[in-house]
Amino acid sequence: MTTVAEIRISSDDGFDLRRLAAALTESQGWPRDQVGIWENRGGNDVVITVDDALLAPSTPDPMRRPVHTRSDVHRACELLRHRDPSLRGVAFPELRDEAARFFSAGWSIADLLHALSHRHDGRPWPLGEGYAGVEWLQHRLRNWKSDTGDIRPSVSQESAQLRVVGRVGLPPDIGLPDDEAPVRRQAASPATARAAADDARRLMRAQTRTTSETLEHRDRTSARMARPPR
């Protein structure tokens, strides 16, 4: 027998509670067919019903977890060398220094393995004799940097940004040129996705109830900010 948990959202501020409930469901990654959203017509609340199985703690995938500490980076680089044969001729300190920059940008081990096997545009890197060593490592990772040397979003970060684009109701072809072939009009550019994600976060903050404590904190912070003379 399936059991469910109930989450109740209520407000007297005129918010679209169904939309907030849908956003909560999306943010938690719950499958829509396992979640119910019920609006109480007689009151100002919405009830979300969630299968208990979705709320049970799960073991995070070590390949997709953020890598933060020095020991985490060390273990991650050992796993990278084991998974990618082209790295076995790379000195471990050089691999660690290159990979640590991407881990600091929020990449996971799975993201880095994808970058070592695919270009930023999705084409696969060549394999075989001659495609190994530290210069080949640096060349592949350089493809995942911007012209200014900034690290681009990883494949999982771009996917998360595009989910935000869809959640806020933007068309999937936003950011693509008008003459782009229809078959390729499927996703926004990473830059547009990042901008949409920022807009979505601002909208969520704007719809959040402002308490007296946050106002006091804002006043204290504003009083201490040093502003340049005009």
C-alpha cells in the first residue's frame, strides 16, 4: 500500500499558490506523476501530496557530487585516471592542478569525464595512439573555457539552467538566431539560460514575504556599504 505525505502552502498575500507548489515540485526533482497538487477552494491554501518513497533519504551519486576538499580532489583525480586511459601518462600533480580549477567551478567527476570525451559543442574527442599526455589534457579542457579563460558551465550545469528556462515559461528557442534551422531550435544558449536562471531567482525572491528581520538586516548592511563618490 502506497502512503503519501502532505505539504500545505498557505498565504494571504495573493500569491499564485499552485504555481509556487509546481515550482517546489520542480526544484525537488519529484516526478510529476507521483505528486498531487490540490487547491482548497474554500481557503487560501494548496496541498501537495508526495509519495513517501520520494522523501526517503537516498545515497548521493559520488560521480555527481560536488568536489570541495583537498582529499576529495585527490580521490576524484585517482578515479579520473582510472576511468580515462589518456590520463595515465599525465603526472598526478598536473592532473590535480588542472582538475581542481573545474571542481572549484562546481563541476562533478561525471562533468569532467564528459569534457574529456566530448567537446563543448557535443562532438567527441578523438581516441587512440597520440591522444594522451598533459598537453592533450590541457587542450581538451581549454575547449571548455571562454575566450577570457573563464570556465564554462558543465553539461549538468547547463541542463539545470535549461530546466529553469522551461520552468519560468520561456520558449525553448530563446537566444537562437532567427535563421537557425527549425530542427536545431531546441534549446537556449548557455548565456541566455544563465540570464533566465538569474531572473527566476530574482522573481522568487520578490515573491517571498519580507519580514522585519530581513528589513533590519538590509538597513544595517546598506549603512555599512562604502559607495564610491559620483
